[in-house]
Amino acid sequence: MNIAKLILVWVTPAFLAGIMGWRGIWGGSNAFFDYIIPIPVAGGVFHVPSFVIAAAIIVGVSKTSGSRAFYIFILALGVAIGAQTLQLDFERLNNWLFTDYVPARSPFRFNDNPLLLFVFCDALWVAFFALRATSERNWRKLVLLPLIPLSIIGAEAILYRSAGTIFKPGLSRPVTPRGSEVAMVYTNSAYDESVFRSWLEEKNSMRMPWQTPNAEHVAVHFTTSMQDIKWGKIEKTDNIIATFCFYETDMSSSAHSGYYDCFTGKKTLSQRRRESAKETKTGLGREIDRWYSDARLCDGVDLSGEINLDIEIVSLCRGLSRGYARKLEQTASRDGENSEQLVFLKEKASLLGLVPEY
């Protein structure tokens, strides 16, 4: 009989995780098969400690009766309630309690924590078998159990409130024109340029535009609205207490109190290339026009080996420099060794610093 009980205890968390669609600890598609196997290559190995304790109590409680079994029931039920409460998404709950965030659904949501699931299921089974083993039903002794979740939630709320300055980055998103990007950061702090700038420099996830190929101009808005962070869009510019602008080409930045437009008057490389293409008319053919419209943007660009940052204009000009020999061959083959096109290409490449040094 005890064997059947223990099998039931072992499979319960695997079954629950499976029907809830959890993934395995090691990345498997379904947690059921991962949790059911009690060996190191499977997630079930983490169930072994709580299961061994639960199994010993279940076997022992079958030989116990009276108040002792009832107290085991109360203790096990308290452990189960505590384990389940600890699975709450406290970040979501505290955001609902202490910021302007209004969840679309219930603020109470549970995380996928396998260790707490194992403890919860095992404790619940211990409570069930202990209750079956005793005839005592003094339910007044359960009066303190609601204090367990209240205490855990209260402690998490106190920790949140006492955490000091909070910075929580939201999603970054590209905006028009191409090459521009907006990022938002929630903070409960008043505007302090040095504090905000220090956080930006230390936060690895907030990459500067010269460190990534994804953006050339970046605006970072610090907002006091968690709702804006969760929705990924600015509802009211009044909620923005600071804006930091970062520009890739000269690796410059500027800080502004409140909302600021970082993009007006700043042109991305794609915009400059389009404008240059419209203005470039060499009279030497489409291929030379196309090459020179890009090449003329490289005037003054440092292509030395010391610059290894991901700057779009540098990447463009390095590509033109590396492709210089190939461009000469193509032009000579198409227009002739003594053509105006070849003379023009050599002259402009030398003037703009696009002739590679071998």
C-alpha cells in the first residue's frame, strides 16, 4: 500500500507540470518526462530530496494517530501554502501595488519554479495522508495558516519598498528613420544626471549605438510610469523625467531633464546616403555616380586600425577601401585602362583616404 502512495507522490508534480505546459529544466519540450526520471540527466533528480523526506513522513504517519498526526497535517499544509506563495510573480504583484501598472489580468501570477512545485506537491500529500490517519478535526488550530502567505507577501513588499533607487529597463524599439532607436527605463528616482549616467554606463544590456549594428542614434527615456514600460510605448511625455541622447558617429551624448527629441536635426547614414545619391551627378555613368555618392561621405572618416567599434559610416568606408582594388579592375574592364572613369575613381579615392595601404 505504501508503494502505491509513494508512486502517486512521485508522479504528481510531473503530471501537473505536464498539463500546465511547463518546459523541462534542461530545456525539454515537456516537463512531464523530464520530472518523472530521478537521475542527474533529468529534472526529476531535484525532486529526490523533498520526496525522500515526504516518503519517510508518509510511511511514519500511517503508524501514528491522534493529535500528533493532526499537527503533522497542519505543519505540512503550512509548508505547502508557503511553497505555493513563494511561486508568486512578486515583481508583477509589487508593480501593481506600488506603481501605476494595471495588469490586463490578475496581478497574482505564478512562476514556473520546479523546486517549489516539488515541495508543494510533496507537502500536500503529507498533509492528506496525515489527515486520513487522525480522527481529530479541531479546525481552529488552522487559524494561523493564512498568516503564512500574508507574511511572505508583506516581506516581499517591504524588500521592494526598501530597495532604494530602482531602474528597470523596458524594451528598446526602432523608430523612423531607420537607424534610430528609443529605449525606456523605469525609475523611482528624481532626476540626477550623474546617477542616471552611471547606471547607463554600468548596465550591460543598455548598449551604446557604437557598440551595436542595430542603431546609430539612441534616445533613452527615464520614466516614472511602469505602465509605459509594460506596454512598450509612451502614453504621456509628462511621465518622462530625463532623456539621454547617444550618437554613433562621434560617440557623443547629451542629457536633458524631461522629454527631449533626440532625432530632429540628426541624420542617419541611410538618410545621408539617399541625399548624397540625389546630389551626385559626375556625368561618368551610373556605376561611378553610385560609388562616389558613398565615397564622398567618407571625407574625414578615420579608418585606422585603432577604431574597432561598430560605427556605420566607418563600416561603409572600410568596405569601400577594401573593395578599392576590385573596383579598379571592374572599371578598367568596363570603361578601359585610360578612361575618365578610372582616372576619376583613383583621384577621388586617394583624396578621400580610401586607397588601402599594403
